[in-house]
Amino acid sequence: MVSWIVWLIVAAVLGVAELLTTTFAFGLIAAAAVVAAVIGTFHIGLPLQLTAFVVAAGAGLVFVRPIAIRHVRQPPPLRTGAAALVGRSAIVLEEVTEHGGRVRIGGEEWSSRAYDESLVIPVGAKVDVLRIEGATALVYPRE
């Protein structure tokens, strides 16, 4: 069998292994097998094909893999503005109903409504901010 076909089969097997593991290692080694297959299409000897494979695999694992892993493991985006208030706790300043009320969220006074329309939340109760709609915080009492 022609060597470049063997290299392509090796690349396909490694590609499937990469899809199953998502480690970025098998994919880079598969790319190295493709490099060796390209060298093999020019009928260059097996020692040079193996050298090309080893160099390409080593370069991919040393230089490309750390960059790929860094891009995948980025921290979650920071929430700013009103979106940062979701999940915080608040204190009820004026009774909160389905129609309105006031709460203090981290030192700021916000208009609010009860997240559950059937609730009436008394003054002084601790609540959680579940959503922000415009300038109104939708809150739910803490248990």
C-alpha cells in the first residue's frame, strides 16, 4: 500500500479520537499525519516522512495546543450595569406587590415588583433580585 494512504488513515483515526476526547492533542497529531501524507505523495522516503510527522506533531503540541487551551478556558464575561444586580439580595423599603414597591440594592434605591404576582412582600423583608426590566427590579422573598 502507498505510504501516503496509510498516513491519511492514521490522520482519520486520530481525528475521530480528537472528536471523542476534545483534548486538542489528537487533532494536532492528525494534522502532523496529514503533513507526512503530503510528503509521501512526492515519493520521499519513509525516514523523511517520519521526521516530518515528528516535527509537525512536536510543533503543534508545543506551540499551538497551549494557545488553543487558553482560548477555550477563558473566564466568564463580567456582568456590568443592571445585569450585575441579578442574583443580589435587597431590602424592601416600601411594600412590594405586583404593581410596585421600592427596594435597596447595594446602597441604591430601585423601583420593584414582585416576581410572583400573587405575593405581597412586607417592609424590611430580604429579597433576591431575579430579573431587571428597565429600571424595575423583579424580586422574590428569601426563605
